[in-house]
Amino acid sequence: MRKFNKQELIQSMDGALKLRGKINEIIDPLFNKGISNICWLGIGGTYASGMQANIHMKEKSALETFYQNAAEYIVTGNKRITDKTLVIISSVTGNTKEMVEAVKKLNEVGTTILGFMDDPKAKLVSSLTYCISYPENEQLKFFMVGDRLMYLNGEFPDYEDFYQQMEQYFAQDIAEVSVKADAFAKDFAQKHHDDAIHYFVGAGNQWGATYSYAMCYWEEQHWLKTRAVEAAEFFHGMFEIIDRDTPVTVYVGEDSQRPLSERVAHFLPEICGNYTIIDAKDYDLPGISEKYRGTLSPFVFHAINNRIDIHIEHLNRHPMDIRRYYRALDY
């Protein structure tokens, strides 16, 4: 089983936080010049990260922000995306077919594109208006962009205080969450590593990650059948198929949509004996003010999910980087 390297995780997250200066150097003049709206464009996991960034902003900001699937954009377009739009993308390889084609179309429109590339030599880099290269930490990079935009728009007066706490405590805190969650993750993996199907329920700034975890991790990387369900929609169809033995996991975050997940968590014991509630409140974040915990719930869940993944990978003897079809066939 792959060993957990706590110090490596801390260094990775601290390194991502240090990108804030570069982000601000790009965002500030763009904002001052004037942008009409903000679009988070992606495919698969990057599309899910765009969902999270969009939800993170829409409650707090009057700025127009939306997320766009890259494959849909190629065939349908989006009239809201113009030469005054700021489009934010992310890519690990920089050669994902849908992203390459979507960026080509964006350039035809004259859109400003800020791209986060894991590989500074990626194919997409030359097609971007601005590029910041640093591996992993996609959601954190997206949130830093959104936070700066809200700060500049006069909607985040606590910006400096928040990031002072983040830079001092965040990476260490998330690493400690990983350590604390490991025993739970091992038990969870043992119980569910060969489920016929598993339902994941999420809401708020965790919804995009719930969608991604079901599809991009359990389905793509573990080859386990899943379905992701929005907590707000749970009681409008999906709950009719749950019985005593149905595996259901509910993420209960600390943002404004917490009551939506709590409603599901409170109902499940009436009909199901195979449910799991993962509550961000169960994990300490020393040094982080209570008022900021809701923003950071997705990072708590991500740390927990990472530990679950490692144990499932070991139990199923299936390395997560092995694919049947992805990048193996022509499609």
C-alpha cells in the first residue's frame, strides 16, 4: 500500500498558496480594465472544480460567474463568453482533446484565458493568455482566483485575515485531517470496496467534489459503480430506491447549504442500515476562525476521500492509474 507522506502534502499545499501573488498580478489589472463575467471551463474533474468555484462565488458575489463544460462548448458555444470574459481553466496534461478544442474556439472569440497547467511544457500553454504552472491543488488555485475577484469587487473585506490564517495553518491542518481520518477510511474501504453500486450525496461547495469523486475516482479509477446526488434533489425521486442495504454516503459541510445535507442525514436512519455520514465538523482546523470553516469544508472532505482511495486501491489490488479505455482507445 502506498505510504502517506505528511510532509510532502504540507509542502504541496504551502507551495500552492504561494501562487497567490502570481494570481493577483494577473487578476488585478484584468479586473481594473474591466471584465464582463467569469467562466470556469473544464471537462471531467476540472469541470467539477469549476462547479465548486462557481458555488463558492455565487452566494457572496454580484459578479456574473458560471461554469461551462468544454465538450458542450465545442458543439454549442455560449453567447455569454465574449472578448470581455475571463475564462479560467486547469489541466494536468495540457493535451485533453476537449480542452484543446475548446481553447481553440475561445481564442477565436478573443477571450482572456487564465490556465493552471501542471506541466509548464504542456500543449495548451501556448494558447493561453496567462499560464501558471504548479501541480495538483486545483480547487485551491480556483478558490484563490475567486477570492481575489470578490476582494477587488468589495465583497471580501476579510480577505487578508483569511489568507494570513491559510498561510499559517491550512496545510498543517489538512495534513492532520488526513492522519485522523485514516482509521475511519480503512474501515469504510473494507466495508464498501466491492459495492455493487454506491450513492454519494453532497451539497453547496462540496457538490462539485461529490460529483467528481463518484465519477472520476470510484468509476474511472476504482471501476466501482456509483451515482452522485445533490442533497437538494434527494427527496425528489432518488430516495425511493433506497432500502435497508443500499450503500449511501452523505457529505455534511459547514457552508450555507449544510441544512440540505443534514436533512438527508437525519432521514436516512429511518429507511437505511448501510449509510455513512461524513461531517466536516468532526475534524479540527486549529488556527482557522469558525467563520471560515464553511469555505474549507471541501478540502477536509478531499483529505478524507484520499485516504479512502488508498485503502480501496490496496484492498482491490487495482492501482488507480490503470485505465481500461481512457487514453487507451481512440474515441
